[in-house]
Amino acid sequence: MIFNFNQQTPSKGYLPARACLPVIKKAKFLLANSAMSISDIAKFVGFSTQPKFANDFKREVGCTATEYRMKQREASEESVS
């Protein structure tokens, strides 16, 4: 999160991390359980742009949305085998 200590508020365009968590949680569910594109998921959960979603997702989760989806699919395939 970008924070301007002089204004005591997050800089324009960035959600505080705690405000982002429910949105990221919903995005994680959709990535793991739907065939929606990442761009569509970003719009669905409320991001105005996919790059903004990508930045916030990676900051919160530690990997890209694509990497997260691939890991979830691999885990799902392993549990079926």
C-alpha cells in the first residue's frame, strides 16, 4: 500500500490492505472455481482495471492471479488422483 504520512490517508487508487482482503478472497474463490477470465474476475470483484487488480492480488497473496489459478488446478488434480 502506498501511504502518504503527511495526509494520513492512502494515496489515490490504492485500497488499504484490510479493505482489500474480502475482495481478494472472492477473487481467489473465482480463480479456483470458475472459468472466468482474470480480467472478468477483476471487474466482477470491483476493480476498475486488470493491472490494478494484478498489483493488489500479488501484494496480498504473494503470487500472480495466473500462478494462483494454476496452483489451485494442480492441487485439485492431485486430490482426484
